[in-house]
Amino acid sequence: MDKLTVRDADVAGKRVLVRVDFNVPIEDGKVKDDSRIRASIPTIRYLLEHNASVILMSHLGRPNGKVVESARLRPVAERLSGLLRWSVPVTGDALGLGTTDAIGRLKPGQLLLLENLRFHAAEEANDPEFAKTLASYGQVYVNDAFGTAHRAHASTVGVPALLPAYAGLLMEREIRNLSALLESPARPFAAVVGGAKVSTKIAVLEHLVSKVDTVLVGGGMANTFLVARGLTVGKSLLEKDRVEDARRVLDAAEQQGIAFILPSDVVVAKEVTRGAEHKIVPVHKIPNSWSVVDIGPQTRATFAEALEEARTVFWNGPLGVFEVPTFGDGTRAMARDLARRAEAGTTVVVGGGDSVAALEEAKLTSRMTHISTGGGASLEFLEGRELPGIAVLQDRPSPEPSAPRRSPPRSSKEREPVVR
């Protein structure tokens, strides 16, 4: 997958519409986690340095087509201004005369942020008129919002259908790193998959089983696989309607000779709350009235051993109830272990909010090979699905095959005689 990027675009003196993913947590009017904002800065700086007028577009939260004060982008604009050391004004709406006037006054090298696109239901509906209005603001379109690339919305699909459309530098990096996992990973290749529900990961597991050498599964989703292997999991989170799906994945892994490793011991708790009574038990002795909340120490050691020879690792999803600190030991141990391996030369790609949060908490993000900014988007990409927000971007032309070289004509003295 080779897309034209912002480096291929002629942006000097032009208005450039940039779809960014500023869907970040806001608490008390302040951005709590600015990692997605930081990830957009290389593209923004590139455009400003190349004399473009930059118009940023994003959504925040799920306002469902209504103006919700807590979902306004002003805190994002303030944080972006601090990071860029450059004032970033935000419009009162994505539409209207005020926005049109602000864009008309924008000069090359200046920046503007449109208010939350999802204040308009037309955004998620990919309404053609809404897309046409947004497209009228710019002359070039750049998508740097990998986290929304799996959504066919007006700003991700409608607008790029109307303007020359390029990948941003973050989008380029996401495509390159995730494509490498599917197309040319250094082997052995291991996948560490966790999270609460197996239903959100079945498709990616089915696809990865044909690509990887080892799969390690933890988190709440492991319970469904344990039941598929004939065990009981007490009061633990369990998707009964997905047991057959889990059994199918296990069978596929066995048929292909893939090591599919589940927890051998777990931390169980009487209640899934801070301060609850908890203990470590083997997976075949989970009490009926207790819930699995983390992998156990034996499992942590087994997982570390299974990754010892890996040259490529993909991690998505926590291995326990990470939001309760007591039940986050397995997730934190995996974060530290992968950081160590990445520093030793292993390619480590991490996606998923809680996995990234564990790295952020331990200040280990900079040690990873790549941190994906798209949870759902990265999973769909690794399922082998075509993401609409990427498909609509311009492909890089294939190089034309060079014409065969012709030998220079011989001189009259060198020419062979003609036989008559």
C-alpha cells in the first residue's frame, strides 16, 4: 500500500484541509492525554514551513449531532498552541459565515481549527452537501487521522473525493509500520492480545493466526478461550455466544502449528473493585463466586519466555483489569518486558488505548518501535480490511517499466553481409 503523502503535494500558498484525530480525554477543561495531538505536529509543522494556510478538522467525543459544551475543541486548541508555541484560534462552528470569513482571512503560514465536526449529524452520515461545504474551505486535503480511517464519514471519505487527497506524515508512518507486520515481519513474530471482549478481537485473531508464530492471550477475553478448552471461570466476564468462535480460532492455530498460549494461573477477586479481596489460583481452580482480574506470576513468566526469541511483537489490549491498579501487574510487566526487548532490537508495535496507557504510565512509549494512534483502525487494518479513509487517498503511481536498451547501429564496415 503506497499512498502519495504531503511531501508529494504542492502546498505553497494554498489552503490545506487537514483531518486530524484530536479525540482526546478532557478533564476540568484541560487535555488529560495529549499524545494524539503531539502525533499530529510533524504534519502541521511541515505544512506551515512550506507556506500553506492550514485548516484543521477533528471530532471530539460523541455529541450525536448536537452542540455539547463539554465537547468543544477549545481545550485542544489551547494545548496545541502550547505545543506549537503558536496561537491556534478555533471557530465557533464548522459551518457558517463566521467560519467562512475566518478562512478567507487566513494567510500562508497561519493555522485555524474548526469546531467539533460531530456537532453536525451530517459528518457521521457522510452527507454530500456537508462534505462539499468542508471541501470548499481548501484546495488540498491531507488525512493524518489514522484513528478515524475506518470510518466512512464526510471528513474522511466525502471531502477527499472532492480534492487532491494525500496522507499526512502520521498516516504514512501508521501504514508503513502496520503493513510491515502483515507483509514482511522479522521472525519469529508474536502477537500479544488482551482486552475485555473476545468479540472485538476474533476477526483480527483469525487473520493473525495465518501470519504469526505465537499468540499470547490475556485479559477478560482469555476467559472465553478457557471455556472453549473445557474450563470454568466463575463469575468472570464471559461471552458465551463467542465460545464456538474461540474454539474455531484454537483449532486453526493447532492446524497451522501456531503456539496459542493462554493463562495457566490468574488473579481472582471477590469483587472487581479497588481494595477487594484477591488471590492467585491455577486456571483449573477458579472459584465459582470469584472473578478473574489479571494474569498470575506463572503466566507472566511463561509469556516472557514465549517472547524470548521473537523478532517482531504486536501488542493490543491489557492483560487484566488495568484501571484498578492492584489488577494491573500483568499489563505493567508486559509493558516493561516489551520495552526491554525493543531496546535490544526487537520490532515492537503497540495499539489500543489501555496498552498505550500502561506504557505512558511507566514512561516507556519512547522505547517502542511504533505506537499506533488507532485502536479500532489498527485492528481492522490487521484484519486485512481496506479502510475507507485510506482507500480514498491518492495512490503513488507505479514506476513505468524501462524500455529495453537497444544496441547502437553498427557502422557500414561492421555490418554483416547480406546474403541474397
